[in-house]
Amino acid sequence: MRSLLTDFAILLPGRARRSALLLLVLLTVGAGLEALGIGLILPFLAILGDGGESRGRGILDALQRTTGVDDKDSLLVISAAALLAMYVLKNVYLGLLKYYQFRFVFGRQVDVARRLMAVYMASPYEFHLGTNSAQLLRNVTDEVRHVFANVAAAMANATSEILVILVIAGLLIWAEPMAALFSIGVLAGVSGLFYASVRRTTARLGREKQEATEEHIRSVNEGLGSIKELKVLGREAAFLHRFDRAGRTYARAQRFHRTVRELPRLFIETIGIGAILLVVLAALLQGDRRGLDGILPILGLFALAAVRLMPSLNRLIGAGTTIRLFRPAVRVVARDLERYELVRSQRSQARTEMELREALRLDGVRYRYPGAAVEALRGLDLTIRQGESVAFVGSSGAGKTTVVDLLLGLLEPSDGAVLVDGRDIQSDLSGWQSQIG
């Protein structure tokens, strides 16, 4: 089974890949700003706490040397202003980053939908004979939308959240190594166990959802397209049952997905707060030399980090389940787009006119439809001279339409050839079809 990144390499041409790399760099900068915003809380808390412990005292001394301000109140005002400016800058940057992220994601959605439609439009007629139009409609509309609105957006969000978690975790480990490692380990372990418990079910429901969407579209197309026959035969209930069954399968998958997205927030929040309180209580009960005043700045830093980290973990798990649910859509779209390079090379070939001057001839033509048990045509020989008018007459299933489709170049003979003045039309199909009509 191909990896997700391999499929996305097919979806994204060279220029789009460069844009994706730029987005990754911008997300990294955003993660750094998130951590910097949280890290600047520590000096502010140190000023409020009057530098009661050694680290706080060191921070306070460094601020006084840097600013040249000895008065605590003035230093507090300067620190508050700098902190506010930092958060304004950070949030403006993150807002612009979100705009660029969505511009990239939905711009690529339009591009891939156009490329996929081009593949289907340029695919051989036999491809359309053997493929239900409901499947193609699902791929061009629903599946492409899921690839980008769900999977690509979730991958971007997951990348952003992973970077934020790593940078903030590093900051916490620098500030208080043991407490940080304990808290992060508990949160990461619980989050990993939760994701592992739902990943298989999510993948299975993703496949069922894809099949249900196709059945939904097919039942609508066939039911409304043959409404006259259904009314005469009294079969409306059968198509309605198909439609309802597919809808319920889709709803079951969506219900599970939405529930799984919401659950992590509930227990991660509880476990995270419990871990922080446990660390503080353990420090106090063991007689931490800093005392409560010395612990408060660190506790404030951990609390602020928890406010940012717990939603990040929740979004990360949600992104993981979203990717698993909609992974089949990426596989289907990438598989069909692999035909794109062949289609484009065929279209780029120079078209020459294949003008009929003498005769159009079927030379020992045989044809069997894909999946058919018997041949539709067996060794047909026919010559139509330039200027002649010919009518094909026969019973239903005799092969009249097949002969016409072969002459038009829509079907390629299983054996034999269709010749224009002795030249096989398959050697320059576009040149021959340009003379028709």
C-alpha cells in the first residue's frame, strides 16, 4: 500500500510542492511565535513575584540591565506593553498564515478537480462503458473535496500542532525538567492510547463511507433517470430503500468521526490539569526549597502552556482520525490522476488530418466488450467508398452501434483494423476524428 505522502506527490506538481514547502516553513515560524508568546509570560510573572526564587531573581536582574530601569512598577509597565505587542504581532501573523494555508489548500482543490476531470474527459470510450458515472461524479466532486478540505487541511493543522507542541514542550523542559517530562509523558501516552483504540475502526468506516457516497449518487441517478419505468412497474420503494441504506451508512461513519473528534478534549483536559496539580503538590509536600512564592511563576507558566497544549493535542488527535477516515479518497484520486501524464502527452502530439479520398475499410475486425462472454463482432470485412451512403440494418444486439463506434474510433478493435485509404485510424485517432461531423 502506497504511503500518504506518495499519493500527495502525485496530486501536487512541482510548483505546488514548492508552495507546500513554503507553508511548512511558515508553520514552523508560527510555532516559534507561539512558544515565544508563552515564554515571555515567565519574565512578567517574575516581576510580579519580585524575583522570589533564584531563576526569577536572575530574570529580573537581566531585565533591569537590558532596559536600564530599576523601578519595579516601570519595569512592569514596559514588560506588559512588550508582552501585549508580542501577542498582537503573533496573532496577526497567525491570522495571515491561516489565510495562506486555506488559499493553498482550496487552490489545489480546484486544480486537482480540473486535472481529474481532464483525465476522465480524455479517457477512452471503453473506460466510460465499464465505469459507472456515479463513481466518476463522486470522485470529481466529493472525493477531491475530501482530499483537500479534510485530509490536506488536517495534515497542515497536524504539522502546525506538532511543531507547537514540540517547541512549547522544549520551553517547559528548560523551565522545569522533571515536572515537564512527567506531564508531557502522561498527556502523550493517553493521547496515543486513544488514537490507537480508534484508528482501525476509523479506517474501516472511511471505506464504507466512500462506498455509501457512490451508492447514494447512483441511486439518485438511476432512480430519477428511469422514473417513468419505476412508476409503471411500481418499483419506487426499492430505489428509496437503496438511497436510505446508503445514507444511514454514511451517517454512521460521520457520527463516529465527529464523536471521536470531541472526546479527546474532555479527558485530556482532566488529565492535564490533574498532572500539573500533582506535580505542584508533590513539590510542596517534599519541601521544595523555593516555597509557594517561588513555585507560582513556574505554575503560571505551566498553566498557560496547558491552556495552549491541550487544545493542540485535541486537534492533533482529531486531525489523525480525519486523515484515517478520508484516506481512501486520497488513494482513489491519486490513482486516477496517474493517467494524467499519459493523457497530456497524447494531447500534445501534433494532429494531422486523415482525409478520406478513396475508401474506408474494416479489415477482419473482431470486438469483444470488456467483461463480455462472447464477441460482438467476429471477423467483419466491409468497404465503404468515398461518397457512398451506407445504412446498417439488423435486429437489436446485431452489432450496428458497435460498427459505428469502431468507425468513429471510439472503440479499438480486439483484432483487425479500421483503415482509411489503407492507413489504420488508431495511428492518428485525433486526425481522423477531426474529419468527422
